[in-house]
Amino acid sequence: MSQYQRLFLIAGPAMRHTPALERAVAIAEATGAALHITVFIEDSNLLGLMNAGARFREACQKENETWLKDEADLIRGRGVMVSTEVIVTRTALQEILRHVAEMQPDLVIKDVHHESALKRVFITPLDWHLLRECPVAVHLVSEVRCPLPRVVVAAVDPSQPETQITGINDRIIQAANGLSMQCSAELHLLHAYDLSLTHISDAGAGAVTMPGFSSDVRKSLQKSFIALAAHYGVPTERQHFVEGPPGKALADFAAHHRADVIVMGNAHRKGLGKWVGSTTEHVLYQVPCNIFAVTGSADQ
């Protein structure tokens, strides 16, 4: 039985084929999952006005409904069960989360919307909000070389298990393994080991490294990583223990191995941590492939 029974595709009002649409249809076709597509039109975006006229809103909505109906007919021709709707709203995030709560989809799929670094300083992107608040897995798609992924990478962190989200590595690997099995893709296991984290702060003297400390930490991490890979039967040639800051290491790995999807854990944080952001959020704009975020929770 497929792990995917219902997929939820979040679409914009551009009325065109997008990587996320292609990926959603391909996964639905491969797994037999039902696909629900919702086009969200933000009222404040219409014509760049804060409050577009009712007549224009209606025309825009009808154009999208017509386009979406035609697309749905084509998708049904491929044997996929599909339902559609178009919603005009001023609160896209709240509408999306309401849909997720009501539908309980197994996976939310959306195109990555690239925002400039300057804009991200003042406005939190919708994609980041989804990573922080969506209670189910989110697949953010920036490009598709093939309709279905061919190389799926589970990015895990075996360091300091007592401080990790309970079971997050297991959920990452299980999600990545499920996706790879459904799509007949290769599953790889990756940990990006940052050498700078082995430095110890010496009060008033900056960062120093104790003799042998870096090597011991690395060996311990690698041992935990290998044990995790062995537990899930990941072959040696698909185990990758690499050095470097997570963002750059993941980007370099994805480019070199032509990875299609990187599956990562994403914490739902509380308090100040909710606004700080996560590795997954920042990697979203750095890696040359697609992100699959598995939800977790952390009290920070």
C-alpha cells in the first residue's frame, strides 16, 4: 500500500505549468494518490493594489478556474483522481493551514518562491512560514530534471542525540526511503560535519581547539552515522559523511551527485527560536535541487 493517499498542491495564479505541478502529478500517478490542487490568489497582489475591485477579482478568479479545469481534465486522462478550487484571500498562509487541517494530506507540494536576501530581512517568505507551521511534510520544488526523483538524499544529524528532536533522524530516513521506493529512486544518506563546531571558546582568547578533540568528535560522529546507515540497510557506497558548513556541503553534494530531493528535518519551534530560522529554511535558497521537509517539534 502506498504511503501517499492524498496530495495537496499549492498553486499560484500564473496559469502555467510549473515544476511543482509536474512533480505532484507524477507522484500521484506513480502512487495512486488523490491530488487536490488549490490556486491561491492574494487579494493584495491583484494589480498591485491593496484592495482590487470586485469585478476584477471575479474575472481573475474565473480565468484561473477555467485554466485549472482544463488542466484537471488532462490530469484525469492520465488516471489520476484530481479535485480543484480557486481561492481569493488576503491571508494565504492561514487559508493553506486551514486546508491542511481539514484535508489531512500526506504531503504538501509547492513551487519555491525565491525572495531576495534584502526582502527576507523585512518579510518572512511564505515558504519559510510553511516550513515552520505546516503540520505535515512539505515538498518545495524549484526544478524537475525528471517528473519523478531519481536520487533522494536523507540529510541526518547524528550529533548530540540527547538534544535532537525525538526520532527526527528516523522520520527523515523513513520519509526518504518511502519516497525513493515509490519513485524507484536511489536512496543516499548524508551528514555534513562542520569542523568549526569542534572549537571550544576560551574565555577572552577566542576559539581554540584541544589536541585531538576534533579527531575524536569526528570519529564519534562517523561511528553514529555508520550505525544509523546500517540500521536502515543503506549500502556503503550510498553513505556520505562530508565536512563543511551544512548549507555549502549540501549544495556541493547535490550538484556533484545530481540529487533531485534532499529530505531534511524541520523543527516547529516555540518562543524566540521560532523567529530565528532553521538550517532547512536557509538551505532552501542554496541547494540546486528540491527540499522535502519532515516535521518535528522543539521547545526552544
